Amino acid sequence: MHGMSFQTLIVASQNRPTKSLARFLQRSLHIPHRREIPPKEKWPERLFYPFLFIAENHALTAFACEHTAAHFPSRDFFLIVLDAHLDIFTPPENPQTLHRGNFLRYLLTRKIVTEETLLVAPLEDPLPALKEGLRGFGEGVYYLSWDIDFGFPQYAFFPATQHLSFSTLGEIFHLLGSHLHKKNRYLVGMDIVEINGASLRYPEKVAFEITTLLQHLHPQKIPITPLPLSLIATL
């Protein structure tokens, strides 16, 4: 796993098993830097890119994407979401509140992503949909958001009833890696979210499974230059 080049692990959880999972991931992926975001704390002002973000709430993806897209203003920003549920719904009683069920609407409303730069993989027959959607994604910076219910529902807060085999997950990540391996495509951020720490009886085993899948992303193509958010980043 020494080829992995995530530079910062960001953890937004106070749950002990989830933090144990993050620690095992940092070790297996050889991530040199670690940042923790306590409750109500802001997104870190300075980061080493690319980062891997571990969180319980998918709403935090909105803040990660908002800051990351702003950090690379001269590049097209593409968001790929692996999620068993389409998180675009707004509760009628409070449509302005950002929560795990409407973070995509938040990003679309603020034009951080558009219908042309957002790809949500369906749980049913995901490979053909991903292949078709990726045809419209070209050069630029990429963010990958993975809700753990997509493939590992046993570790999710809201588990899906449909399961994907581990081999199918491997094909999905291999497809994503092949796409990102092409010229001038940079995976600058990724998250794994909606992790129910109470279900993580064996965090080291889960970390091994996740690491096995992330090997397909060809991360040696990711630039490792530290890029402070206070400056205009270029690739």
C-alpha cells in the first residue's frame, strides 16, 4: 500500500469505534497527516491535498465540496457520489436547513455542482450507469463521496435492503480508478460517510476491506503538493 498518496486524513466523529476505523485507515493507507474536526468546528483552513474524510453525517460532504471547489477555481469540479439513497430531498417544514437528506440540493442550489458535473451511482446495476455518466466527465478536479450504505449496509445508519457483492464493488472502484488515471484528472478529496460506529465491532477488518477497494483508484496520479486554502491553487 505504499503507493497510496492521500496526504491528510480528516476525522469528524467523536465515536470511539469510528475513530479506531480512521486510525486503521491512516495506517494501512500510509497517510502522513491527520486533522480532527470537533463538533461545531469549521473546516480546516489549511490542508495537504488530497484528503480522505471520515464522518458520520453526509451533510458534511456539502462543506467539504464547497471548500474544495473554491480552492481550485480555475478547474472544473466534478462530484461522484456512491449512495444507496438519493440525498436531494428537502423537508417542507424547514427547506433551508442543511441535513444528510438534502446535501445534494444544497450543492446544486449554490452552483457548486450542476447536473453536468454531478454523478450519483444507483445501487441497482451501478456499473452501466457509471460508465455512461463518466463519459461526460473530463479534465478537472474530482471529489468522491462514498456513503457506506453503498456496499456495506451493515455498517450504515440507514442500511439499504439491496446488497452489492465485494467483487462488484471492486469493479466499481477499478472503473473509477481507470477514469481518474487519465491525463489532467485529479482526485483531490474523498469521503466515507454515514458510518454507524455502533456497528463497527471489528474496525481493523473494515479498514482492510476499504483499503482493498481504494487500491483501484490509482492514487499515484494525485498531486501531493501542500496547498493552503488561503492561496489560489493551481495544478
